[in-house]
Amino acid sequence: MFGWEFPPHISGGLGTACYGLTKALLKCDVELIFVVPKAWGDEQPGTIRLVNASDVSINVQDDIFKDYINKVSFVEIDSKLVPYATDEQYYNIINTVETGTEHTKGDLHSQKFSFAGGYGKNLMEEVRRYAMIALEIARTNDFDLIHAHDWLTYLAGKEAKRISGKPLIVHMHATEFDRTGENVNTLVYDVEKEGMEAADTVIAVSHLTRNVVINRYGIDPEKVVTVHNGVEPSEKENENKIERHLPEKIVTFLGRITFQKGPEYFIEAAHKVLQRDDNIRFVMAGSGDMLPKMIRRVARLGIAHKFHFTGFLKGDDVDKMFGLSDVYVMPSVSEPFGISPLEAMRSNVPVIISKQSGVAEVLKHAIKVDFWDIDAMADAIYALTHYNALPETFKRHGKEEVDNIKWDQAGLKVKEIYEKYLKP
């Protein structure tokens, strides 16, 4: 299995999803070799064999590497390009720049690449070199099949398949269309398409994502399957309720303030609600390139006295925000899955989610609206903050529902996919 990060060094949803799935697969008696570009030494993989690509030496004069090097060119790309980013990941990226790979010389012709393992401006270079290391790992290890997560590892999976002849499964957590809309980075699109074409099976995290894979990348529908994500069980369910000091209801948006997350629709809906009832406060928690524009829009609408921008939140502050919230809204324009509504429901917060999200496929006890329908969004917010029976119903059934959306179910489905290729 090729990934990009491993706990405790998880900065994005991609790493969180990989970790949840690997734990579930271990329960299904699947033996895993998990490869990362950079291991930090404090990982606790348990029975997973963790391979640090930065420790792998290759002979650059070997024909398999010379062939690969001859057809590869390294291209620097925008430092904000990310795979499956959470608010924390995005915050880290726009405030730091990774240096990328470094060469470490050994014996004659022997060479190592020390990966930064992040998401900086040399990300494409790291992706290409990671694929070269995958060739060496694939020809020196015993395994039955290859599983590559998101575009960052697709080239590694493809090269591992080329040298080993073993089946390749690629996992699509988020497409380039989810990240950028129609302004796709063609380099990333080409890597995604190339990886999925080389795969024997493509796993999509939702039917929404599956349709994008088929219709926008031209991948054979017969080899694209949906396996929905799970959510980690809460470790803080028994903690005391957060003390509130405000009499008003609180409605929260928590996520990256970027095109994909639809923050402007949340603000327009908030304006409509406040025209009907001024006794509600709205919170936009997060950071992103659209934050200055959103602040200006709130000021122009004259609702700044009821609207709060918290900036980036992480860890316990996220839990506290959910504890203070009466309603959680995820108005995403395009969301491959979406873990945050599940986390809100786990905290007994009713949720409003866009129909353009993968998580809408698995949730019954959530209000679903089109991201662009600010009237429907405003009506839903008003109802959940004024009619007590409605939020109580969603709290009661929603908590029970989300407790049953587990990674174990995803693990069983992925194992069934594996077994198709392991039968004699």
C-alpha cells in the first residue's frame, strides 16, 4: 500500500482515511506493507510493516531506473496544490514551503532520495521520485497486490505493477475537479487519468466521485466501485458539556474557506436568516484564500455584529466549537465524501449538508440542500433554530446513525475487492 503520511504525522484527510482503512483491514487479517515517502521514527504501526522510502537505496545505472528517468521530467507546481486537504493541512501549506527531495550519495551508482514528505512547491518532483523508489520496493518485497491512495501515489503504484506484474488497485479520495472546479491543473489530471487507466480496480469514496471518474476521466465503469469512508469513534463522548455564555443560537461553518467548500453560500443564507430573526449568531471557522473576500461580504451585508470569524481551529478547539454549536452547515460545492458532518452529529449537533457531497449518500438524518439554494439553506437553519422538536429528532437519530458508519465496513468491502485477485 502506497500512502503519503502515517500517524501521528497526519496533516490531511488523505492520511486520516488511509489510517482508518488500514486499521480495518488488519481486523480482516490482511497483511500490509505500508510505504510512505518519509517516516519520522515515532510512528507506531503495530503489525503493519512501515517502509520509509527515504531509506531505500537504488542503483541509478540499473536499466529499469534509466528507462524511468529518461521519460520523466520534473516540474515545480504551486505550493497550495494539495490532495485531500483538511483545514489544518491547508493552513500548514499556505504558511510553509517544503524543500522537496534531496539526493544522498552512497557507493558508486547507489543513491537515496530524502523526501520532505509534505505538500510543498516541489510536490510533483517528490511524486515522480517516489515512483522510482516504488520500483525498487516492488522488486525486493513479496506481496500479492498493490493499493495506491490518491494521485500522489498513482505513479508509484503504476511502476510497482509494471515491475511485478501484480494487480493494482487505486483509491480516489478526491479528484482535481473537486479541488479546483473547472480550473484543473493538467499535470495532476494527467497523473490521475494515467493511474486509473493502469489500475485493475478504481475505488471511489462515493457514487458522486465514481461518476466524476467515469464521466470526466473516461474510465471503464466496470472497474470503478464505491466504498464509502467511515468515521473514527469518539474518545471524548463522556466529557462535560461545553459551558455557553451566549443566549443566542449558534450556527457554524467549519472548514477551508475556499471555492470547494462554498463559504459564500453560507454567508448569503445567514443574511436571509438574520432578516427574519436577529437573535442568532453565525461562526465561520477556518482559513483559506477566500477569507478576505468573505469578511468584506459580511461587512457589506451589515451583519458583522452577528458574524464571527475565528480563524483556523484544530484539536480541542474544534471539539469546543461543535460543543457550542446548535447547527452545523456544510455547503460544499463539491465534496468527495465529507467527514466533518459525521463529527458534528457525533457531538449531537444537527447538520445541513449539500447534496453535492458524498456523505449525503450515507446519511438519512441530515437536512440536504443544493449548495446554491440559499433560500432552502436559510429555511433549514431557521427551522432547526426555532422548532425544538426538529433538532431533537435529528440529534437522537443522527447520533445513532453515525455510530454505525464505521471503517470496519469499508475494510470488509476492500478485502472483498482484494479477494477477486487472489483466487487460484
